[in-house]
Amino acid sequence: MSVQHAKEAVGATFSLPAMLRARDLTFEAVRKIAEAIHPGMTEGRGGEVAQEILEAMGMERLWHRNVIRFGPGTLETFYGEFTPDYVLKADDIFYVDLGVVWDGHEGDAGDTFVAGNDPEMAACAQAARDLWHEVAGRWRDEGLTGAALYAFAKARAEAMGWRLNWEVKGHRVSDFPHAIYKAGALGEFDALPTTGLWILEIQIAHPTRPIGAFYEDLLIGEGAAA
């Protein structure tokens, strides 16, 4: 088995339609959680709300912890410290990052949301989404490797006036558990990523203010979701 094939290995029960369903359910959960978060809520309570909503939706299990970050915490990565006592302000920013197993397949989705009307916060959240779609478009249209995608993302983020968090470079997903395949980061994958197996993560920071934004989604080729 080649190195690429080993890093893109899947189990006997793997199904692309099941991966797409897991992705869609996880994004549905992200949206529901965001709708339930409001100014005056602590970050710790936001994490509890996320768990409650996922359980109500009938999740099978988590494959990674729920990551709910408020305010300056949006600069933190998955591995950063939480600030459970931080209270979301009337004008504030937060992100939701979920890794959930549905029917034996891993969903992974993340997005950033704004409370209030701060234009720079809104611009930051939208820029993360826009950059994600631009980078994913390069994957679809030009067949770039994972490493090349992140080199492009860094250059584009800077051109757009934001700072890309270079530590956040995507990862594998699959039928649970993907971790047995030891695939490493998408940003270190020197081949064309296969549809339905890789999460493209984008995290950016404001150039001067202590706020950031995060967006992640499954790389899906044209027609795969049809």
C-alpha cells in the first residue's frame, strides 16, 4: 500500500453518503447551538448547551470534545485553554466546533457567529467562510495538494487583511475512528486529497484586535452531494 493510500484508508463499513449525512447533521447542530447562545451566557454554559442539543438530536457519540469559544477565546485553537467564566457581551464573537459520530461516520463542522452589530467581528466571521470556499475551490478546480492549499490560504488571508493561524491545517475523517490511519494534517499531505475524507480548517485573526474566526467543512467534489 502506498503512503497516500495508507493515509486515505477507510474501514469496511465506510460510505460516502453516510459521510455526507454526518456532515449535514453536524452543521445542523452547529446552527442550533449558535441560535441558543446569547449575550449574558458564559462560555461554560455554551459548552453545556452544545452537549444538550447533540444528545437531543440523537448523536451516537463524540469523536472529539465540543469546542465553544467566546470573545478573545476565538483566537485559541482546539488545544487551547477554555475560559468558562467569560460572559458573552452584547457585541461579541464566538465559534462552535463539533466532532460527532452519526451512524458510525464522523461529522466535523465549525463556524463563527456574531452577537450584536460590531462590523469588524462580522467581517472576520465572513472572511473565514469566504477564504474556506476560495481554498476549497482551488482544490476542486486545480487539484492542489493539501500542502499547496494551505500555502495558498496563507497568502490569500494576508492579501485579505487577516492573519492565518498556521498551526491549524485540517485533518482526516472517516468511518469511526479515523485516527487509526495516522494520516496527519491536511496541510502536510503532499497529494491530491480524495473527496469526502478530509476536513479543510481555516482559522484567522484580526490584525490588531483580540478576535478571530474559525470555519471548517468536509472537502466534497462537484456532484458528490447530489
